[in-house]
Amino acid sequence: MSKITVNLKVWRQSGPQAPGRLVDYRAENVSQDLSFLEMLDVVNDGLIRKGDEPIAFDSDCREGICGSCGVMVNGVAHGPEPGGTVCQLHMRRFKDGETITVEPWRARAFPIVKDLIVDRTSFDRLIAAGGYVSVNTGSAPEANAIPVARDLAEQAMDSAQCIGCGACVAQCKNASAALFTSAKITHLALLPQGQVERGRRVVRMVEQMDAEGFGMCSNEGECEAVCPKGISVSNIAKMNREYLRASVMNTG
């Protein structure tokens, strides 16, 4: 089992209004089989033993499903491993003696709570604005009662893979939420179940996106490059078409 020692520069900030700074730490004799979060656990264990405040960071599933673990690793959302989250990033991706800078998501719409933890409830408000469908109460309908063409189902599922981690926002120089928002809009716009709110959905979600303080899309594709689920920027084009359609039909 190969072990390495890495130098860490970790963003520490005690609260939303407190000043923050990068603090140096040293993770010694770390197994390269550890995940990045497990390495932080080891560092925190050492800090706790010394009576110091541990590094605050979000984590939950550690399987690349929940999206809560997101941080910037050497300036890249989720780090150097393409198509994965921080919890899926392993120390074998780093060299012995390497310096690693760890920072939280940087966006006005994601205010820092503490250290590497940010408040992403702006995404929840975006979903509440229109990311839902209307259904009648009662028993669930038979699965095949509403036919869906296979190509549309596959496209919808490609968009539905978004885990809402916020990497797209963090990597975008404008802190745009266009990829996240468009994935939710496209997913439901392609399915028959999403047609009732189709026009209202896109108008309300785009308006909420602006209200939350997210920036405009600059069409550079950095969001797609760091998305752990490979959500395509073609969804943004779909969102723009949906918005134009709703505006012309006055269905917002």
C-alpha cells in the first residue's frame, strides 16, 4: 500500500460574516487508496486530538449521488478526476509532496456557512419555482399508461441525472446556474407529464435564477467540463428555446 505526504492549503472561515483565509496543513503518510474526503477525515482526527477546530465540510452518500461534497480542488470543481465528485476522488491522483488548495464554491448565490460548507438553498428555491409536475391524488397510475418514446425518455433521463451539486455554478466565471436550471427544465419538458406547467415552469425558473443572483451564461462550456454527471450544455439551448416559446405563447 503506497503512502504519500501532501501539503494542504484549506480555506477556513468561522462564519458567514467572518473573514476567511487559507490555512496550511500537512497530511502525512496518507494511503493513496483513501478518498479525498477520507484524507480530510484523517486531518480532522489529528486536529481534534490536538484540541483544534476540525475543518468543516459537507458529505453524505460518498457514492457520487447526493452532490453535497463539492469543493474546489486546485481551482477545479470536484478536482482533477473527470466525471466524478470529490468523494470519488482518490489520493492516487496526487503526487508525494504535492501542494493541494481546497476552497469552497465561490458564488454570491452560495454564501459560505463555515469553512468549505456553502448554503445551496438557492437551488431548492429554483426547484420550488417550477421544477415539479401536477398529478391527481390517489393511487399511482399503471407505469405504461402514458406512452413515452424511447428517444425522448433517454434524453429526459440524461438531463435528470443532475445531482444539484453546484459545480457548474462554481466553475463558471459568471456563477451561472444555467446548466442546473436547464437540466431540470429539459427533463420535464420532454415528458408528457411535464406539459401542464411547461410554459409557466421555464418562465418562473429563469426569473428565480435571476432573482437569486446567478450570473448569465457565457457559453464557454466550463460547466459541462466539471459536471460529475456529464450534463450537456445542449440543455441550455433547450431552455432558451423553451423560454422563447413561452414568451411568444404568453404561457408564463
